Amino acid sequence: MNTLHLYHGRFDPRQTMDDWGFEGPLLHGVKSIAVTYLNSLSVWFTSEAEAAAAKKITGWESCDVDGLWVETHEDMVVTTDPDGTKKYYGDWSLTVDKEGNVWGTPTALNWAAI
């Protein structure tokens, strides 16, 4: 299962970070990510159910039954909670795991195991 992990979070995009901020969501079942001119990003999932689960967590708009448009602000990925709270993430990673394990943020140890 491929997992997209958002992290280095903050509530205000202008916030000067003096640490890593908060952890963001883990989006499971990622099939692919498409980027156009570093301006438009979309994430495609292995099923409609995975896309729907990610949409509920992120608030991103659908671009197809199994794809979502990633909301961005300047150089950050943005999610919107169901209550309307926006969260801004400076980092994201895609972890590819052929065994079906969720590794979270890649490290030298777990990259070696993949």
C-alpha cells in the first residue's frame, strides 16, 4: 500500500517555524501523483473508497471518481477539516511499500526494509 504523509504542519502559513510543527494525515491507497509545472497537483487512489476517505480528511476537490486535486498555498499543501479549519503543510512524502505495511515518515531504517 502506498501512503502519502503530510507533516511540518501549521495553522497560519505566515508562521515562522522553530520546530517541525504538527503531524498531518496519512492518506492510504495512493496509486499515483501527477504534477503539472509545479502548479497543479492531483493524487490518484486505488479505489473510490480510498479517494472518498482522503477527501473527507483533506477537503480536497474531486477530479474524478478516484482522484483529488491537491489544494496548495504558495509552497505548502493545504487541507481543510470538516469544521472549516485550514492546515498548512511544508513537507510531504510518498512511501511505497510492497508488503502492505504502513511505514509513516521514511527513514534510513525503513527505506532499507522496503
